[in-house]
Amino acid sequence: MTAIPDNWRKSSYSGEGDGNDCVEIANSASTVAVRDSKTPARATLTFPTTAFAPFLRALKATPEP
């Protein structure tokens, strides 16, 4: 099992005007973890660092509903 980093930070785009809907990320030398800022104790997605950039590109390429 991979240890989850503990240096969580929230996007500067998250705020009252954005409805506080945001994710937080934390990283280490080998992993990047992502969690919902509203429910940080719930599920966390953890990626190898080499997989995180492709994950972001895929999200950006997906049209919003």
C-alpha cells in the first residue's frame, strides 16, 4: 500500500465565488494524491507521479456536461 502524502493544498481558484467546489492535492517524490476539499476524510485518489499529468490532460479534454 502506498503512503498518502500529507502536504495538502487547495487550488487558488477555490473560494466563495466558485461555490467552494474544489479538490486538494498532495504530492511526494513518487505519488500525487487527490481528494475532495469538502469531504477530506473520504476517498482519496492516488497516482504515480508519471500518471498524474496524463490524468489532468484527460480531464481537460473531456467536455463539461
